[in-house]
Amino acid sequence: MNSSIVWPALCAGLTVLVLWLSLIPADTVPAVGLDWDKLNHAAAIAAVTFVAFLALKPYRWAVQTAFLYGILLGGLIELFQAIFTTTRSAEWGDLLADLIGAGFVWCLIFFIQRKRDQS
């Protein structure tokens, strides 16, 4: 398999998985994950943001684009929960947790790149 397709395919698959888990009825969500809903949001968006960065890594604005992708996905999830589900609700706290997850990845990549550039 061509390595240039692996990260974009993984990003697409992870995005679909996060969307699916966010939109299925709350009582049918598998009992895996972290114990706190906001932490689940932050971790899921952090994972998607990181994989999006790896998919976009050859491009100059990879970090910023991946961050934006994570935030937009989090916003889309909240919008879809408000419109298309009856067992879920959109919450500003969830969106804040998504922002924290994406922001954590942005900071982590920034510091790793800065450390690498200094050595």
C-alpha cells in the first residue's frame, strides 16, 4: 500500500468513527473510553487532529489546518447532535473540550518541531 494514502485514509476512518460514536443513541455507545464525557471529547478530537496533521505533514500549513479540522469536526458534531439526534444534546462545554483537545495537539507539535529545529 502506498504510504502517502495511509494517513489520509486513517484520518477519514477515524473521523467516521468519531462521528458515528457521537451520533448513535447515548445508551448504545460501547462502554469503552474515558470516564468523563468532556475528556472523551478532548481525546477523540486530539486523536483526529493528530492523524490529520500526519496526513497533511508534507504541506506548509499542516499544523494549522489539522487544528482547524479538529475544531470544525467538533462543531459539526455538536450541530448534528442538536439537529439529528433525540438522545444527545449540543453543549458549549463539549465544544470547549474539543478546542482543548485540538489545542493540545497543536502545542505538542509546535514544541516538538521547535525542539527539533534547535538541535
